[in-house]
Amino acid sequence: VAYFENSIGLPYDNNNKLQEVHIAVKKGQAEYIRSLPWHHSQKVMKDDADVMVFGFKVIPNFELIQKILTQGDSIEVLKPKSLRTEICNIARQLAKNNS
């Protein structure tokens, strides 16, 4: 169980380090994520009328990226910058593949 403690799903990439991840989620979808947390360290960092910001301490991995992508345009990665950049690159490639 300790092997999975710092990741969402399976920790495929042991090269990544434990990081603070912050995501901003539009309110409707945010309620769903609050009711079914992605990780035991998940906390609500901000809760206003339009958006909820979640923070959790995990090792960014493939399954975290997949969870983020399933949220479509309801989500924004605030930190770390490396994860935000990776999601942006995937989104660009997805748009290119489907244009």
C-alpha cells in the first residue's frame, strides 16, 4: 500500500518527485471531484462562485494526466508548471490530430 501512497493510480514513473499539484475546476465538475477525491491528500484550497481549487501532494504520473484530460475544458492545471506544460502539449496535439 505504501507503494501507491504518493500517486494516483499506478506509479509508473519513478523518476518524478513528490510535488504539490493545484488544479482549478469549474464549479459543477468540482462538486463531483470533491465528493469523490482523486487522492487522500486532496484539499480544497479555494471555493468561490465559479471555481474550486484543489491541492494535493502526489508524484505526477500517467494516471493523473488521464484524470485531468477527462475533465475537458472544466479544468486548469495551476501548478507545477511542468505538469501544466505537459497538459498543454497534449491538448495542442489533440487539436492538431482532430482538425
